[in-house]
Amino acid sequence: MLSRNPNAIFLSETKVDSSRIESIRGEIKFDECFAVDRLGMRGGLVVFWKGPEIVTLIGYSQNHVNLEVVGTYSFQWRLMSFYGFPEQYRHKE
């Protein structure tokens, strides 16, 4: 079933700086976010989420964001979001 009110969203190729992401977060009514800035005019990653979960950043790069989430009843889970290089010759990376 497709949720029309997700608790988390991962976006890739945002092509915007994290300062703009913060204003977008407010517009789409998410509680928190973590963004990886673009490089030049390429790339950029962001994860938006809603509370009351406790979210801890485990690691990130230009191609991934790794978060640990502690939700209701202290249930822990991991949100790992990946974005591969768009150039075919770099797909193995």
C-alpha cells in the first residue's frame, strides 16, 4: 500500500545547498532533516523525517546516508539510503 503521508523521504540529486533544504523541510512539514551538500552543480542528498523517533547519524558520503532510528517502544532500525554515480563507467564504484 502506497503511503501518502510518509515518515521519511530520501532525495538524491537535489542540486541545492543545505541552507535551502532547511526551508524546504518547513514547507513540506517534516520535523528534521540531514543533507549532504552538492558538489558544484551536481549531486546532493537529503533525508527528511518526522518525529518522535530518535535519529542518529552513523555515516555519510556523496553517495549515501546511514541513520539509526529508535522508534516507538525503543524499536531500533537502520535507514541506509544510497545513490550511485549516474555515469555508466562509474557504476561499479
